[in-house]
Amino acid sequence: MRDGRSAAIRATTGRRNSIGSRRRTSGEVQDRPRHAVGIITPTFDGDTRRVPMFMGESCGVVNDIKPAATIVADLFRDAEASLAAMPAT
């Protein structure tokens, strides 16, 4: 890394290949290596733009960006249509 962020991360974590740190349930602070596998926890302290993210098939179905209220309304509309189409029991 050749930008100012890497120097800032090294200054906070003391490690060149660290992108931040996290606090374990034991209270211990653990460095987060740049190429570590895992998720960002609520106790993560570092550059979230450099953390690997899990991505799967769901990423392929994102076609546009909508406000959260629109997404929830779409979910309700689709759920109501699906329930209405089910045979009565």
C-alpha cells in the first residue's frame, strides 16, 4: 500500500499487514491481518474498505439501488401476492 491510510493503520496497529483490530469477548485486542477471512464484528476498529466481504449468489440479483422503504414495500407486496395465490386450506 502506498497511500496515507496504510501509514495511519500501521501507526494505530503497529503492524504493516494489519487493516485494523477487533476486541475479543475476553477483552483481548487482536490485530486483523489484511488477508484474513471472516466478517467485520461490531468491535472492529480499522479501515472497513479494506476488509474482505462475503459475497454470493445474492449479489447477482441486485439490479438497482432503492430506498429501504421501497424495498420493504416491495417485499410486503410480493408476500401478499404469494399468499393470495396459495390454495385455501
